[in-house]
Amino acid sequence: MKLSSLNRSAFLFALVIATSCSTGQKSDAKKGEVDSLSSNEVVLNEEQFKNASIRLGKVEQRSINGTIKANGMLDVPPQNLVTVSAPLGGFVKNTDLLQGMKVQKGQVIVTLEHPDYIQIQQDYLDLNSQLEYLQLEYQRQEALARENVNAAKALQLARANYFSTKAKVQGLQARLRLINIDPVQLEKGAISSTIHLYAPISGYITQVNVNIGMHVNPADIMFRIIDNAHLHAEAQVFEKDITKLKIGQKVRFTLSKDSRERTAKVYLVGKEITPERTVRVHCHLDEEDPTLIPGMYFNAFIETDSQTVPALPESAVVNFGGNDYVFVVKNEALRQYEMTEVKKGNSESSYVEVVLPDGLSSSTEIVVGGAYELLGFLKNKAE
């Protein structure tokens, strides 16, 4: 049956109205669906889904070493740090040392002079010459006493003079050795007004506190020498982690403003808690590095025993606002994902331990690739 011109126009008008109503209903339905999403949910269109390169996965049980966070400072053993002072004081006559210079054990580092050095040597030579006479006199009096020729008083006086002078000579010998003068060589040579001080260890000069002509006292620090061949790391570990420490544990540390990771091993664990509630942990470096200097600060991770824990790839966990989150699949067909807060634990080999909230299990599908892209979409949605 053919439609008249008027009826045909009415039919077309009705068809347009019906199509418009159908499109409007679909649009309103989709709008209602988007408006019903929570602030932690995001729905991707097909183009966004492709650009985000979304990959899904599930929580795995993995063996991950526990770690203890610590910080500390590089240091040297007490025997590798030496402070040089003048045993009897004196005036600095000569020194060529500068900070950073390397010295060898036994090398002359400073020459001092003082009139007291002359007096000590003179007293020693004087008393040492008397000692030989007093010894012979004491032996003679002993021989006479055995024959009952002399009085006991004479023997006692000879004995007292001899041992008193001998003690003084031995005291002067000790003082001479203290200022690096050999008494035997002094008896063969001449009196000197100067003495030399020698480097007690090999190492680097870190402090120079004297100059030519300066008078130094025995308590003054003239030089400081450090042998950094045996640097160690002194880490500070909080009281709550003390029970996890063991000798031989691996330590990974990085110096301040240095991205290179270095390794060490726990050598000693302190037995005293500081006022800051920490314990000192002495660690030996696996590789010596002459470029390192005592006093450098570092951040460290001490590896404890491994445990089997629920874990996800590190790419699955995002940080936002100081908290850690993962994106859980709400509706895979609609490409709908929900950001859910989790707790992070230890990490190893690109995997991180996670503590899931109630309601999630190991069978829950989680976004393991493209999580940061989803976070970006969610932030844009909020804006």
C-alpha cells in the first residue's frame, strides 16, 4: 500500500522523534552510570585502555628477605686514628705537613727545640757517670762487710746512694726515649737542642694545628693522622629491631648524595642502648675504597632472614598522599577499576610484600601494569 505524501511526512517525523528519544535514554543511562562511581573508581574508554597498557595479575607467595632500615657514619678503628702531641712541649722548628698529605710510619713529621731538652741530656750524662763510681763503692763496701772490716752504716749509705742514683738514671732514660733520644747514642755523641717526632702509623694528615715558631704544650694536638685502609660502617639501629640482628648479615648502604650501592657485613652488635633508643652496629665493608673518608653519612638496609609472604610486582603499588594503593578490577568488561589502600612491607627483586585489606584475597585480580596511568586518570577525573 502506498503512503500519501502527507502520511509519508508524518511517518518520517515520528521515526526521528523515536530515534532521538532512544539516543537520549542511552546517554542518560551512561551518564547515570558514571555519576554512580565512587571517588576511588575509574572507567576507561577503549583508547585510554590501550594507551595505559593495562596488565592484570594476582598476589603471589614469594620468599623475600626482611630488611631493617638504618643510618650511620663511616669511621675507623681506634688504632687507625692517631693524635700527635709533644710529650714534653717545645717550639716548632720545622714541619712540612699539610692536610691531605700521606705519611709513612716512622717518617719525621716535625722537629722541636727547647732548652729543657739540653738539661735532660746533661742530667743524664752527669748521673750516669756517677752511677759507675757508686756501683763500685757499693760493691767494695759489701766486700768489707763480709770480712767485718767496716760498719754496717757505711754499707747502708753506699747501697742507698747507688740505688737512688740508679733510679734517677733510669727515669732520665725513660724521659729521653719519650722525646726520641736514644741514651746509648747520647753517650757516644753530642747533646742536641732539638728532637724529632715520627709518624706512629701510615695514613693521611687530617689536621695540622701548628706553624713554625709556635710553642706547643704536651696537651696540645699538633697533628691528626687517619689510616683509612680499614674503614667500617657504624650503623644506628632502633631498639625494636635489635632482636632481628645477627653477626654476618648483609648490609646494603648508599652514601649521602651518591647513588652507588655498596655492601658490608654485620661484624659486631653493640650491647648498650643510647638515649635515642638505638644500638650501634659495627659493619665491615666488603670492598675497601681509598676514596671514602671517615665521617661520611649513609643510609642502609640490613637484610634479615627470608620469609614467604604475599607479594606483588613493585609496578602494581602506587603511592598517593603518603599512602600506598593498588587498583582492583571491579568489572573487567566495563574496564572499571577501584583504587584500594594496602600496606607495603619488604621488597626484593622487583617484588614487594603487601598486606591486603579485608575483602581482598589472593584470587582478586589486580592491575600489575599501568597502575600509575590509572592513578593519572583518577586524578584527572577528580579535577
